[in-house]
Amino acid sequence: PQHKVWRSEKLSFTEFYMYATDAGPWPFSAGDSYVKADFSCRLAAPEARGNLSVLAFTADETLGAAELGALDLCRDRGKHQHGEQLEGVKLAARAVSKRLQKRKVFRVTGSHFRRVKLRFDVRKAGLQYVALQVCDAWNADGLELDGVFEFKNPYGYLPATYFGFLPFEFARSVAFLLVFLYFAAGLVAHREELLPLHHCVLGALVVCLAESVASFASYASQNTSGEPKCCPFPAHVVAAMALELARRVATRVLLLVVSLGYGLVRARLACRETAGVAALAIAYCASSAAATAARVDAASDPDPAVAAETRPGADVPALVCDLAFLAWIYAALVRTMDELRDAGQTFKLERFTMLAKTLGGFVAVVSLLTAVIFASRFGLFEWPWRIYWLQTVSLEILNLAAVAAVAVIWRPTAHSRLLVSMQQLNTDEFGEFDDDEDGLELADVGDEGEFSGSKVLV
């Protein structure tokens, strides 16, 4: 929807790529795809009058500001009637088939609003544009518009390059729900053995599940209603953005405290570690919120140069905090594994090794995907627009893998409390003992560090 005064006599609108009619993505292959302009307009100067030429068309290549500015929609000046559909025009030194464009002209004045309607059925998938130009006007001083420009695909109003987010967010929601149910079943079955870490994992899972569901609901709402994502931001988009920030903070804190050994190697963190984790989490939350606010402010500004100048500087503090999280998680995980290896705690070491291998494997996949993305941006190949959304989901995939790994590896068991309060016997120091797949021998540690007994978990 638009209700603005544009101080220009030539305007253009686009959502870039669209699917063609009855050629949408599976399972929404059937359906109309069209571009529609339906608005009232008048010239900004009260005494002005002229003709408004409206053109909708399909282009084979992305048209920049210079090419769109070179469009001449005022051909055959003075020879057309109100609402008449005109012949095709030459677009930026390339001819476009009449079948792939539609053009009408409307008489407009500055004294009252004129209703303008045009519908262009998309017959070829690709780039779709709507262009307006005031012709034969004196002292027009721009246009005042009140209405809508619709870009509808066979499946709905979500831009074609965003369609993949619908199945992706649905799949992510289902995955988090399954992990949540699996972990919740363990909580109920072993509620007498719960540790504070289990409550932390549960809290993170709730935030992740809520965020993934909110993201899917936001995309589904935009697809159904056609309400633009910006600006102003709808309530469901704001909720999804807030939950996304909460999810990023919660998962980073969870990975960090697990890597520090909380809940399995030791029952509590040192005071300085707790303070450091809290300070870093607050700094990351504040810097990420500030970066998001800067992007929102830039997106609300019609001048794209503002966004280009604002975004890089605003993202730096959040990036620094993110790198600090990653460095601390890596260092803590390595140190914890070294300590368990030196102490002969092979059972606990195996769990941390599983986490490290899971994270390492998904980091490798994400790194490979990132390299491919950069290769496309450097022009080594053209990234297909139908899967453009894949460029932005790599971190969500890594986040899902990390949270799922923690939930599975640190799930509640019948011996959760014993694993924290007792140490595995070091066979190198105390001799060999029978160890099979059904049991693990643990030794209780007295106040002075002497073994006062042992138990076998079966």
C-alpha cells in the first residue's frame, strides 16, 4: 500500500522475480500470477494537469536506476484516450514482446483524485516491473498516490525469492518441536534427577520453538494478506524479530555454559565466569538490538544511500560480541576436554567429543555454503533466484544442530546427579576393572579428595 507524495514525474516499483501463472513452485503450481496497480492519484500542484502513463512489463535482466530512468512512457503524446491500452515501448535499448507488457494512459489533474487501475498477467517467470510517468504536464511537481501495487505469485503474495522460507521455517518448527518433546519426555521420566542445566536447556528450547513458530507464522501471514514486511513493521514481524534476538542470545549462552563444563563436569560456575557470561550476553543483546534498530530506521528511509551508510557501522559491535562468544566457546570446550582427558574421565569426555564433532561437522557445511555464496557474489556463477533464500539460512541450520546436540547429549537420565557429584575411576591410577556397555564405575570423592566408595551405574 502507498499513500505518499512523490516529488518525481517518473516512478517505478518492483518485487523483482515472480513465478508465471500456473507455473508456481511445488505444491502450488496452479494459480494466477499478476501485477496490479489500483490507486487514486493527483498531481502535486493544484493547478497542474496532464496524462499518467502506466506500464507493467517483464524484463530479462535487472534494470538499474539509469535504465529505468531512460524509459520513455510518453510516446504518442496527445493521441490517446483516458484508460486506453497502448502499444509496446522500447525498454532501455531492448525490445520487449507485447505479450510481456501492458501499458495504459490516464488523464490526471491536481484538483481531484483520479482512479487508476491496471492488471498485468505474468506469463513468463522472471523480473517484473511497474513504471509510471507524468506526460504532457505543466508544473506537475510530482504525484500524490493513495492505493496499492500488488505483486501476486501463484501461491500468494510472498516475494518469489522468499518462498523457500515457508517450507524451511515450517521444517525448522517441526524439528524444534520434536527435540522439545524428546527432551520434555526425559524431564518427566527422570524428574527426580534434574539438574539446573536441564532447566537451562528447556528454557532455550522453548525460546527456539517459539521463535521458529513465530517466523513461520509471520511469513505465512505476509503470504496470505499481502501486507508488506516494512514499513511500518506489522506486529507479527516485530514479535518474530524480538524472539529471534532472544533465541540468538539464549543459544549462545547455553553453548558457552555447557562448554565451560556446567552441569556435567561441575555443579556451578565460578563467580567471575558467571559475571563474564552475563556481561557478554547483555552486551550482545544491546548491540544486536541497536543494529536491528539501525536497519529498521534505514529501511524506513526512501533514500537507499542512508541504508548503505548506516548498516556497516551499526553491525560492528554485534559482530565483535559474536566473535567473543565463538572464541570463548571454542577455548572453553578445548580446555574442558583436555581436563577430562588428563583426569581419565572417558565417559564425560565422550559426551563433549560428540558435541565438538557435531558442531565441527555443521560448521564445515556452513563454511562450504558461505564460500559458494561468496563465489556467486564475486560473479563466478549466477545464484538461481528460486533458491536465493538459501543464502540466509546457514546460521539457522547451525543453531538448530547445536541446540539439538546439547538437548540429546545432555538429556536427563536416571544418573544425572551422580555424574556431577562423582568421578569416574581412573584406571591408569587405580588398576583395571571390568567395564562393559551396561555399566560405568564411579567413585565418590570425600571432602579431602580421598575415595570413600564406589557405585556402578547399570
